Amino acid sequence: MVSGLSAEPLTGQTTSHGGDEPVTITFLGGLGEIGRNCACIESGGRMVVLDCGIMFPEPDMPGIDLVLPNFDYIYDRADSVDGIILTHGHEDHTGGLPYLLRELKAPIYGSALTLSLAGSRIEEAGLAGRAHHRVVQDGEVVQIGPFRVEFIPVTHSVPDGFATAFHTDQGVILHTGDFKLDLSPVDDRFTDLARIGELAKSNGIRLLLSDSTNADEPGYTRSESVVGEVIDRIIATNPDKRIVAACFASHIHRIQQIANAAIDSGRKIAALGRSMEKNIELARKLGILDLPEDDQVSADSIGDMDPGKLCVVCTGSQGEPLSALALLAAGDSKTMKLGEDDLVIISAHPIPGNEWAVGKVINGLTRRGAEVVHTGIEEVHVSGHARRDELQMLLSIVRPEYFIPVHGELRHLMRHAELARHTGVDDLKAIVCEDGNSLRLDSAGLHRVDDVPSGFLFVDGTVGDVSHGVLRDRRVLAEEGMLVVMAVVDIHTGEVVGNPEVVTRGWVHAKEAEDILEEAANIVRDSLEKAMADGVEDDETLHLQVRRALGKFVNERTKRRPLIVPVVVVM
């Protein structure tokens, strides 16, 4: 817990409520990082899981494919789970479902698009039989376990996102989901401030949990429609160039605006990248994307078309190594080759940590002669998250008794809590929490209860739960290299048989460091003989003696700390 709560109720005015059942809110992810969004809301021994996301690996996580919340808290209470709610279709809110569903079966609630996007991942994992989808509509109220849950429309960078209002014995708990206040959304689906205001006025909002991603950004987030105007101008003023536009495959509104601009300029649309192809087809079937079949061409026909008559929409806006755009930048795409006749629009801003990968892709595209337009040149992307003035407006409408900022790094959460206090929330009731914190809301107030396990669960390929020890070894290998030392000892005579052999990778180049490797071998011999002279006979202790002696020598001679792997054979 970062600030605000002891085990006692918070002081101050409280609201009287009709029932007696307390509500517990437990955070398993999303508080302190961008991603892994997952929380549990419980009452009367029953639970609803709110979102189940992943986090993409950071630069200091070599070999890791993705990071999950620790689901042990949910697994231990699996029989009490009445439902899983997905606020929207982004993977930082849905991507953990294929892992959670391996040991849990519960109905999953969300919009048709959200459930379809999540469902494709679940099917790929072979778990379709464990996923029972319950489609909900804008404004619908559904009884899920002990809660009446109201699904309130919000605008975000993926269509059909929801805020969720939990009607409980302890009053209304409002979770905004990811949102912004777009005054001219592409699909005319606005954040329903009127309904939020009605809830605040009629029932009062006991607890507000609100998106904090842009809490340190002043002003208002620009409308998505602005991007459409910029893309329309870029395409219209480059009639002879083939357009390649990269964006998130889930950003259906962005795809719609790219397609509209391309079709208006007499171009056909081709999708490149498996997820892009799937999501376009999915959105068309759901009626969310207006893209007539006559205006589409297959990726196989790209090479035969006049550059000025084609717009390629592809994946790879974050520089993902095997994405369509990365393959184009490297010249490895089997579908098309880039050149001076191509203009590439990267319609996304790099996620923190991806800047280097995106820069590498831009350099590759430029090397092939293509012109590249990105957010540093034109406004070809806007955020899907509310900035400070929007967050303050929402706070002024909701006027919650308690406030917890969610979805963000610690700096975002702190700034959002500060904003809430400035807007009128009591200092002690604007509370910054961390992953693993659990809070109980009852008639006396908001209390802190025991924390729960919330560490990162690393996924490497099909293997889950890569330990911190494995990750630490990978970092050492990447930064310092490794030493493998092999020796045979005769425990009866106390002698080392033959010469110990030292093999290194990434520490020193063997041909240029024969003297230091020979010295290292002598250190190993001496340490083993001394240990056996002191009566050591078990191989585990001999391994430890070698590691200590060699580690001290290596550090003194080279100021490095490579991974040392002793192999001692006892005869």
C-alpha cells in the first residue's frame, strides 16, 4: 500500500446503506505498471473478476514473451467466481484469459466485439469449451452473483468499451475502464456522462476507480476524428505513392478512417498481418467496420497493382519483430518489397519501452527508400486515454466519497490522487494502492485488509511461471557472460584428476586470454584440494567452494560478475 490506509476505518463522514454485506476489492495487477489489469470484487463469499490482462515484457526481461498477474488468489476461490467482466478488447485487459481459464470456468461478460477479440485467443489456446460468453449492450444491467452490474458506454481507442457500475449493499462502485471524453467520436458513441451524473446525483458514488494513464498530461486528449483528417490529407496529397498504414489491429476506428481516406482517393484496401486480417473480417461481420468487399483486394495481388491505386493496412506499429511492418523494414516480406514509390504511415505512438524497436523499424523503412510519417511529424495518432482536464471533469461530476486511481504507473496514480484531492475528495479518501492490496468497504468506511500474492508471472513460449531466478540468470548472461568449469576429483586421495577445464562465453575471448583462463584453472584446482583437505566429500559443497573462489578471482581481475557453472565429478 503506497498511501492512505491503516487497518482501521478511515475517519470522516460516511454514507448509510441498505444492506450489511461488506465489499472487498483486491488488485492483482495494473497498479504500478501499464498492463496486467485485473481486480477482484467480492461480497457475501462470492466474487466477480474485473478484467484479466497481460503486460508485454520490459527490456530487462530477456526471453520473456508476456507477463501475467498472479492468479493464485482467484484459483484458491475458484468455486466462488460468478463471472469475469471484460471492460474492452485490448490485450492488457483480456490477454490473460487463456491462462486463467486453464483452471477456472466462469461466464465472461462484455460487448460483442470485446468477446470476439478475446475469444480468438481463447480458441487458439484450445479452451473454447471453458469460455461461456455473455454479450451485454450499452446501458444494460446484469445480475452477476451478489452485484447488479451496469454497463455504461465509454469512448476509447477500441470500440464498445464500458465503464462498470457495481450496485452493492455498500453503495455504487464505479470503475471507468479505459476512457476519454471524445466530443466527436468516429462512431458517434460517446462516454455516457449523463448516466454517470444521474448515478452520482441519485445514489451517490461510494467509490470511484478511474483510469490514470494520462494523469500527468495537461489539457484534453484530442478527438479520434482529428487523425482521420490528417490521414485523409496525407493520402490525397500523395496520389502516385503506394500507402502502407500501420496501426493496432484492434483499433477498428483508425482502420475505418484509413479505409475511408483510401477509398475516397480511388484506392483499394489490402490487409497484411494475420491479426489485421482477422480483426477486419470480424469487425465487418459485427457491423462495426464499413468496408465493402469490392473495395478490398487480397495480399497476393499487391505486387500487381499500380502503387497509386493501393493502400495496405498492416500490423507492426510497435516494432514487433515478426510483424508485417518489421518484415517490410527488413526486406523479408514475401508479399511486397518497399521502395521510393511507398509512403508508410505509422499511426500509433510507441508504448513506453518500445521506442528502440520502433526506431529500428523506421530506420529500416527509410533505408529501403520509403517515406515514413509518424507521430513526430504529423498528428497521425491520438491517445485513447483521458488527460488531466478530462479526469478532473469526471471527478467533478462523480463527486465520489472514496477514490482509488487505477491503470497506470506509480507516477500516474500519485498525480491522479492529487487531482482528486484538488477536486474535493477528502485527503484521506483519495488512496494510492499497489498490486496485491486488498480493501474492504463497509458502513464504517474503507479498511485495508491483508495483502495477497501479486508478483509477476512470466511466460516464455508455452512454459509459464519462469522464476525470478531464471530471469536473473538471463540478465547476467546478457550483461556479463558465463563461465563453465569442469573438474574431476578423487575423493579418496584428495587430488584433482588431470587439469580443470574452463570454458567461457561472453566473458573474455579465449584466444586472447589464455593466461587468465590458465590462472582460473589453477584457482579451481587449489580450492578443490583445500576443500578436500578440510574433509569436504559431498559434490554440492565442492561446487559451492569452486563458485566462491572463482567468483572472487574473476571479480578482482576483470570487475565483472559472469554466471559461473561448476561441474565437479567425484570419483
